[in-house]
Amino acid sequence: MSAPEQNSAPSTGSGPSTGSGPSTGAGPSTGVDPSTGVEPSSGIGAPAGMSCARVQADIIELAGLRERTQVLKALAARRALPLPPVGWVAAARDTLVLCVRPQRWLVLSVPAAAGVALSGWRAAGAACAAAIELSSGLSALHLAGPAVLEVLARGCRLDLHPSAFVAGSVAATSMAQVQVIIAALPAGWLLLTPSSTAQHLREWLAAAAAPFGFAVGANVTVGSLSGERTP
């Protein structure tokens, strides 16, 4: 008898198709905010410990001429604009006035057409004060949030605790190796720094606030801050 017929080995089809792995989309966008030049660090939905916003303002320095300061104060009073003593901020409608040097005041007002604020003060106060345009030379920032004091303490030697630096106080100091003027407002903090160092200061603030959550706030005008009347 012939040997039993041997069946051919079972055919082996091609293995299970292995599709391409799950597509990996691009990571979350972490673009730099164009208004500040820094990157927000707070996660989506996470409360920010500190926010930083640009303050839009015309900035004029008034320097009282010798023995004519009282005339300048009378002129300012007619404009319903108090000139505070050294170390204080005064608020009037759409205006903040800071004094960190004797007989000198920084007047922050709502932005107007170029040169309007300066020419107004020069025309009215030529006999009693020198008016200097600083709108391009200084940058103003507004800080708010529960972690502001902790963040500022990392770079400022001043005692900014509310018991020592009450609302309405202002001082010139250094922070993050740059010159700043810092003012305590009832609802936040105002920082002025030379425009040439403003980017460095914003980056330092963002890095110092990162552990608490940092957010870039929408631009504010000095008009929104001037309603916070201070001594």
C-alpha cells in the first residue's frame, strides 16, 4: 500500500496588521505673550498667585523751582490735583501723583496725543516748575494677587509688609539689580522702571512668581487705578 498522504503545512497568513502608533499631537502651546515678552506659568484653570499687567499712562515729572513750590501746589490744586509729600501717592480723577524726591512729582495720567500732557504743564507752570516728559523713558507695571509680597521680597530689600509699607506709600529702590519706584495701592502694586530695563524686570518677576503661578494681565490704564484714593 502506498504511504498515507501527508497534508501540506497550514498556510501562515501575514501577521496581524500593526497600524502606525498613536499620533502624538504637538504639546501644549506655551507662546510668549507679545505684550510683556514673558511666558505665563500658571496651568489652565489654575489660579495665579500673581498677575502682571502693563499700565498705559503719560508720565510727566514736575520739578518745583526754588522758592516757587507753593505756587506750583496752588496751580495743581486749581486742577484738583494734590501734590503729596515725599513717600506718598495721591490720586485724582484719571491721575496718580507719586513723590519720591523733595519738590519733585511724577504725574501719571490717561494717555493723550503725543506732547499734549507736557505742553499743558509747561504752558501753565512755566514760572514755577520744570516739566519733563518721561512717558518713553519709564515703563509702568501693575501687580496683583495673593503672592505679590512673597515675590517682591525675593528681590527687594524694603519691608513691604502692610504694617510698615501702608497703602499709599511709595519709595525708590532697586529690585533684580534694576532701579524701580514701587507704590502700594489699595488693590495692587505699581512699579515704575526705566524702559531700558523693563524687559529684564518682567522676566525676573515671571520667574520669581512661577512657583505660585504667574499670569499676564490685560493692559490697564491709570484711569482704572486712580479711583483708588490714597492718603
